[in-house]
Amino acid sequence: MQSGRQSPSNQAASTSRFHHPYFTPAEVEFLAEKQRGKLSHTQEEKTRQSACSFLEAMGTRIGFPRRTIATAQSLYHRYNLFFPRNKEYSYTDICHAALFVSTKMHDTLKKPRELLAVSFGIRNPELAARSKHPGGEVDLDTLDSQMVESERQRLLTIERLILETICFNFTSRMAFPYVIKIGRVLKASKRLTKFAWRIATDCHRTLLPLQYPAHTIAIGSIYVASLLSSFEQPPEPANPEFRSPHELAALLGKHGAWEEQFQSQAADLEDIAHAMLDLFIQSSQNPSANTSPSTPSSPHPHSSHSRQPTVIPSPWKSEQLIRLKIVMRETEIPPRKRQPLGTADPSALYKAEDANLVGKNEGTVRFLFGPPGVY
């Protein structure tokens, strides 16, 4: 997101902010480093995964479709690129607002108090156990009214900040339908396509959806599924109707005609694969990490409060995943150079006061749905 270049006399009176749907890895690293503060990379990642698990728990408890949960996770990541991690707002506060905005984007709207009722039940299981509501929501009238109102106000305050980071652009493209369509074109088996779909859900636990469009995430998920299904595994029996995981991994692991067909590049798939393998290594070393949960297809008003996101034990050992990363590095495709959406280099794009203006009332602001040069 970038403010329009204005003269000093007009900057406070009128500014333009452009929506950046995707960021280059250099931009992501620059913004993350700027907002990380005193947190280490490990602490930041731990907080990120805790937030994603919390959103999974809330979304599953309410019965939100996968698209609502995934978008909320991406909004959480985007917020933390523009605002410092501080003690004023906890990650649960940001999650509340991210989920609230996501429900608006996907027409699965819930009121703030409804979200908070579920949140209190998750954060305080003893309150949920005493709840008479079939969904496990806590009766907010039984809690301190000032505490509840304070959380509601924080939700609404952060909602405004999140809306500014997306420039009020409610368009959201998800990788899930592309996984199905591209899987059919590539002749992937139903089992492999289902596996890729689950990997696409886990992509939202990372910053990948902020760096690559939905169709690239989809084909990257198919590539990762093929790698995991073929590495150190015997070849599957030949089937003329489907390509085997070995064939798909070999096809997508190098340059070819598929890059133009699917408007994606092999180097990007390599980046996606390494990011997902890092996530799975972390998950295999921490079995309590909640990845690839089962997700209801639509909200259900009578979901049981005892239902929790299903934790799928990692079928891979971290040593096996590390060996796969080493093998991939031996034939690694050099990363492609990506230019920022603006005309400046990634650092200069955010060194000015552009990002600092987010969340402040500085005269008239125009929010534009496209990057600089489009409008």
C-alpha cells in the first residue's frame, strides 16, 4: 500500500493510497523486519501459528466455510506487515477483527458480540463447559460488561485498520477452486488433488498468499503434494487416466510449456515448496500444531461445542522433510527477480511515511483498488 506523492502543502489535505494485492519477498521481509520489534524470528513464527490455530478454532466452532477462515488468516498476516507488534493489542484482538472483516468479504456475517461469545468459550473452556448454548458460546451478559465492551471496541478499532490495509477492497480470490480445475488439467488423481487442497489450506498459515496469486498457490500446492507423495516412495502402478506423483513432480519441477499455460513459473513453485516444507518440519517437531483441519462446508447453527479442529498427525518425520529440501536444493531453479508494483525499489517504497499514515486521520484520503500506474 502506498500513498500518492503530494506536495508538502497538499499532503495533509489529500492523499491517495493504492491497494497492493501481492508483495515481493523483499517487500515482505522489509515490512516484517520493521514491525517485528524485539521479537525473534522464532517468537514471531510461534505467535503467527498460535493466531492461525485460534482462527481455526473459532471458525470451526462457528461453522464458517474454509474461505472465511483462510481469508481471516491472510488478513491477520497483512495487518502485521503494517502495524508493530505491541502490548496494546494481543493476537486474539487482531484475530477477532480479521475474522469479522472476512465474514463481510464472504457474506458469512456475524456480529462482533457473536464472535466474542465464541472466543471467550475457546479462551476459557470452563465457561464453555457451563454454557447452555449448543455451540459452546458464552453468555456475555454473565461477564463483566466493561470487559466485554472493551474487547468489542478493540475489535472495531482494528477492523478499521485492516480495512485500510486492503484499501477497502473486498475482492478475495482463493486457491481452492483452482486446485480442482488445474488438477483435472494435469490429470492428477482424486487422492492427490484432495491432498493438494489440504496443502492449500495450510498455505494460509504462511505469508505465501500475500506474495503469490491464487492460481500460483494452487499449482504450487499440487507440486508440494506430488513431492511428498513421491519422495522416497516406490513408483505407483501405471494408470493411463492419471499422471503419477513422480511424473507431476518431475513436470512441475522444471521449466516447461505449463508455465505459460498456467501463468506461473517454476521458480515460484520452488519458493512455495520450501515455505511449506518449513511449515511441515515445524509441525512434525511440534505435534500439537494444528494443520490441515477438517472444515464444514457451511455454517451450522447447531454445531456441538465439543467439536474441535481435527489435528492430523504429521505422516512425515522432520528428517525426511529435511532430506527432501536438500535434494531440491541440488537441482534448485534460481529465484526470479520480482519488481515491486510501484516504480521504486522495495525498500524505498516503504521508507517514506507511506505506511505510517495507515490508521491516521490525515486530511482526505482516496483508497484506490489497484496499484500505482493502474489508476
